[in-house]
Amino acid sequence: MTLSADHVTWSAGGADILKDVSLAVEAGEFLGIIGPNGSGKTSLMSLLAGIRRPKSGAVFLDGTPIGELGRRAVAQRLAFVEQQAETGERITARQAVELGRTPYLGPLSPWTAQDDGIVDAALKNVDMVLLADRFWHTLSGGERQRLHIARALAQEPGILLLDEPTNHLDIGHQISLLDLVQRQDPTVVAALHDLNHAAMFCDRIAVMQGGRLVAIGPPREVLTEGLIRDVFGVDVDIEQDSGGICHIRFRTRRSQGRTNRAPTAPLSAMGA
């Protein structure tokens, strides 16, 4: 299953938010999209999901313009987890995940034991089995986010789109969630804030700046000290481990001052 954007531009309020962006997602890969706030990450994710239509250019799902496909057809191939996806309905955690099976249900396709099994597996994958009977409004933001992921997994999509999926999660669940997503069968596209997470889990990284795609490639090639300084305005030190994974250490002005400061002489050498 393939997904691509061909010279897409999208505008809001008379301003171009995305400007001539082209990329192709490779089957089976984990593609990360990074960039500072306002760089166009969420807008690009919405176009890739078919929620918004580009001003110019086109998004293709399996070679077909996504705007020409019905919502059911798209939902059977692609699942999208937005940053803010809430429900006012009084439903349980399990019922929220069951919504992921909606694209497959109809008058001639009633709910079956197979659907129950798929929902059970999705809840287990995100460590929410014990909270399955809790009502949605009683859950924390992190617990709701894990259920959004479970709902998307219950769709059994070929492509999984995640817009900042680790928001509201503690560090343990951030790592376990991204590890879970990495091990799934679907192709994954995720907008991420944490550069170390992108380096750790992504096969390729696309870098957005000012609505444009300014770099794309493997983390070790894209995440350079110069690019991070130019795009994010921060200084970093980057090391690669034996497996080729980048580890990024951010430098603050205070830490730079410590580095540049002359060493302090011991008291014995100060005439005390």
C-alpha cells in the first residue's frame, strides 16, 4: 500500500501553510515528520489523511487521488490519530476502540467474534485491558491517547498516520507506544516533537520548515548539527552508537558558558 503527496499546497486565511510539498511513503517504513511549531506538520498530516484537500497538487493512496475515494474505502486502508480527538458520548474504553471496526460493518456485515478478537488484541497492545470497562470521561489524557492508538489498530489499516502520538504520555508509555507502532505491520507516518524519538524509531525523517519540506532521508543523514541549528535554532552535540542510531544532546547557553569558561584554580593555588 502506497501513499504520496505530489506538489501539494494548502492555504488558510489567505496564507500558504504548505508550499509545494512532495514526498512518497515507502511500503512498510516508519516515516517521521519533524519541524518547529507552525512548520506545517499537522496540516501535511491532514492532507495525507484526506481530511483536507490541497489548494494545488494531489495526495495519492495506492495510486488513486485520495479525494476520489469514499470515506469507507479510505478508512479501510488508512487510520489517522489526531492530536485532539475527543468524544462527548458516554462510552466505555472498549466501546471507543470498537469504533475502529465501523468501516467494516453494515447490514450484510454484522459484528462477529472476529471483531471482538481484533478489539481485544488492540486493547492488549496498548496496555488498556484492565481499564476496558471504564467510562471515557473518567480516563486521563494519556489513557485516552492510548485508546486512540488502539482504535486505529482495530481498523487494521495498511497505513497508520499519527499526529504527535506521545502527547500526554509519560516517558515509559512514550517509548513503549513508539516501539509498539514500530513493530506493527502497517506503514507508519508520524509527526513527532522529540528528535531523539525520531532518531530511535524512524527509518526516514522528513523535516518541515516554514511550510516547506527541507530535508528527507535516514536519521543519521538528516539529523546533523547544522540542520538542527538552522531549523530549530538550537545547538546540539550528536553521537552515533554502534547501531548507527543518533543520540542528540541539546546545549543551553548555560552549558555553553560552562564549556567556554576557564577552569577555576584550586584554593591552594589562590593564596588562601
